[in-house]
Amino acid sequence: FKALKQNLKIKSFVGTSENALRIQIWTALIALLLLKWLHYLSKAKWSLSNLASMLRLNLFTYRLLQNWLDDPFQTPPLVPESEQLMLALA
């Protein structure tokens, strides 16, 4: 549980029932497993806490995950303009 508290920063539990606590602990364990898997796949030498914080910062950035893990400080590619025509409604 030390790794869960350090890397996922669980400060308090949302629910108080036994079922709510089990769900939150299982969710944290799955998140830690995914983080460790990404850490294993990456070619860059990440610490687990740095990987978790960088994922938090770039969660809604559209990038290929494997490319981002290998070269995290590269700027994301620009999305090309859509080929669909726009309607001028005003």
C-alpha cells in the first residue's frame, strides 16, 4: 500500500461502506498496474512518480502514447485541417 499512497496520492476515500472502499482500492491497483506497464514499455528512463505526474498533465493531449513515452518533450503534431466544407450560416 506504500506504493499506492506514494504514486497515486490517495489522501482520502470517497465512500465509507465496505463495497466503496473495495472499489476504490481495486481501481487504484488497476491504475498502478497500468502505470507499471507503461513504465516497462517506455524507452525513456522515467521514475514511476514522474510518469504518473506527466500523465496527469498530458491526459487530454492527443498524441500516440508510445511515441510520447519514448520522447515526452517533443511538441505534439499539428492536426491537419478538416477536408469537410464548413457552412456559412450567418
